[in-house]
Amino acid sequence: MFYNLARRKLLGAWQEPGIPKTSFVITLILLWVLLWALMGQEVLPGGNLFGLIVIFYSAFLGGKILEIIRIPVVPPLPPLLGMLLAGFTIRNVPIIYKFVHIPTTWSSALRNTALTIILIRAGLGLDPQALKHLKGVCLRLSFGPCLIEACSAAFFSHFLMKFPWQWGFLLGFVLGAVSPAVVVPSMLLLQENGYGVEKGIPTLLVAASSMDDVVAITGFNTFLSMVFSSGSVVSNILSSLRDVFIGVLVGIVMGIFIQHFPSGDQERLTQRRAFLVLSICISAVLGCQHLGLHGSGGLVTLVLSFMAAKKWAKEKVGIQKIVANMWNVFQPLLFGLVGTEVSVEALESKTIGMCIATLGFALSARIIATFTLMSFAEFRFKEKVFIALSWIPKATVQAVLGPLALEKARDMAPHLEAYSKDVMTVAFLAILITAPNGALLIGILGPKILDRSDVTGPIEMELSQFEH
């Protein structure tokens, strides 16, 4: 059941049911021929577009292979792990990697676009009614573990990896986000079978996952600006507050605009709304990057999409599906590109050891903090243990944020590249270790720990509303 759900929701958008596989493959080949006719050398080995195509299809294939692998009694591993390993393989097989060249500007734009899509889905997925109902416990779960893990990672990276404090907090907020791409499908499966439904545990984790990501991304953008700024600490804080103010203000203005335009009497309203949301948000994120307002674009996206979803109510489901299909395109690119940033030759055993130690201590602090914060809610001991262990998987946000500091260091401050490479390595290891183990822990412990209720009505919580 879990396999079919993941296949239908996570990767089902790649091929329409009515298109035979042979025709699908022929279509892809003809598409490449068309690109060759238009772009020439760019789609031949060594060209920039060729490298992008290789990464995309390799990551897509890696995700499909991991999706097919089935171990009895064990939940399936998330496809994003196969995508990550595909990119890693390309980077570390010289005969392949010498033909794969992706300009920094391309990879940066793709990652920022992927980040925008994640934030749009987070904003659309925030349910005001659920947040109002869950109140304090949802806020504690969204803010507390993320902030505790960020502070713990900053502390341990400062003493173990010799990071400056600002770099330590930047790393901490990279690690602080949970991955809804792992958590949400698992929660939906548990909810469909009645596990934890009576106390609303699946709903709580799904609702809090989007807010958790927002906290991590906002914190990361703040410290990214501070790390690469030559001004004083006070000026950096003021500039971060300026970015937040501009982002929220522009987000509110554009949110009000998109609540009324396009008007409700137009044809193909869902497609028009989705196009407008995507175009405004992507323009905001990329534009703010060029203007130096690094923390504003993400907030514009989040505020705009949340206000739009609040106005559209149930009508937002169609828009979420369109945005989800966009994510299906960018997911292989994102994880494939992250994999290509990690070279085995550049890694030292001592560095890997320190990275794993920092990650381990930070995760331990997160688990303890989550358990402690849930002690103020009406959960049994076993349920608190389950929530704490369910709150460790990392994937999408780490894949977006991990390489950003490296790209910025290469462009603006080459002397900081060593720190940014370590951030990238920790992000890679976090995905590699926590994504599969988190999925296994949720799938195995959920039925054993959570109480089961009879589910007679339909499941109201849709994957498209929250998963990203």
C-alpha cells in the first residue's frame, strides 16, 4: 500500500496512464533531437545542456530504481535517495563526469527555483484551521526542535570542525529542517490505517512540517547574509530585519493582488492562478537575489502563497497539483546536482568523521528537544518517542540550502570555500543517513507504538496539500 501511494503521488506525474512506455521513450528521444536541432553543440557531450540532461535522466532513473526495490516487511526507501546517489555516481566516475559541465549560474538558478517551489507548497499547505485547532503544540513542534538543532549544530561545529560561530549557525539552519517528502507519505499511510488518528498525530506532523521548513529557511538566509557581509554585526542584523520587513510587506501586497486577479469568472482559472503564483514567486526569489535582498524573496513567496490559499480555500487543490507536477520536474535536478557537488577525492576521513559527529550530536539534541516539548501535550510516553523519531528525516531543504553557501563563496569569497564545502558535505551526509532511516523508523514503529482506530470516513488530508 505504501509503495502504491508513493508511486502514485510522488512519481506518478511523469507519465500519463494512457501513454505506453515505448511511446514515452520515443517522445523523449525526439525531444532530444529537437533540442539538438535548436541548440547544436549545447546538447552534445561536453555541452551545458547535455550535462543537465544527463543529470536529470540519471537522477530520474535512480529514483525509479529505488522505488522498484522492495524488501519484505520493510517500508520502501524514498526515491530521492536514488536521485542523490545517481548524481554522486556521475561526479565520481571520471569517464562520465568529464562530459558533464553545468555553469554555476544555471545550477544556482535551478536551486533557487526549486526552493521557490518548496516554499509555494509550504505556503499552500499551511491549513489555518488545523493550525488554530492544534495551537501551541504545533508551534512548539515547528519552532522548538529546529532552533535547538541549529544552536546545537553551531556549538558542536565550532569546537569539532573549528567553524566560526556565524558559519556554525548557518550550518545549523541547513540541518534544522525536517523533510515533508519523507514524513508526509508515511503519515498518510498511518492515517489511512487508523494509527494515531484519535490523537491527531499524523495531522500534527504534517501541519508542523511546512512551518518547520520556513523557520529553517528564514534562519539560513539571515546567517547567509551575515557570513558574506563585511559590515558590523549590528549592521548585518539591521539588514536582515530590513529583508524580513520588505519580504513580508511585498508578500502581503502581492497576496492581496492575487486574491482578486485573475477574477473568478475567467476560463481555465486554476491554470491561470497557478501560472501567476509561480511566475510572481520565482521572479521575486531570483530578483531579490540579484538586488542583494537575500532574505526577502522567500518571505514574499511564503506570505503570498499562504494568503492565496486562505482566500481560495478548497479551490487551491488544483493549483497544488500543478505546483506538485513542477516539483516532479525539479526534484531529480535538485538531488542530482547536489550529488555532483560531492567528490570522494576531496573528502578526508577526518573531515567525514567530524561531519558525522556534528550531525549525530545535533540530531540527538533535536530528538531530546522534541520529546521534551511534547511532554506538555497529552501524549503517552511511546507516542512522544514516535514523534521525536519521526522528526529527524532530512532531504529537500538540505538539498537546496547546502550548495548555496558554496556557490556564493566561489563567486564572492574564495577564501571561505573550505567552510562552505564542509557545509555541503554535512548536508549530503544528513540526507544520506536520515532520509532512509527516518522512513524505516516511521514505517516500522508507527504500527507498533500508535493506537489504532477504525477509519470509516474518507481521509480528508491530501498528500498534494502538504508533501514537498
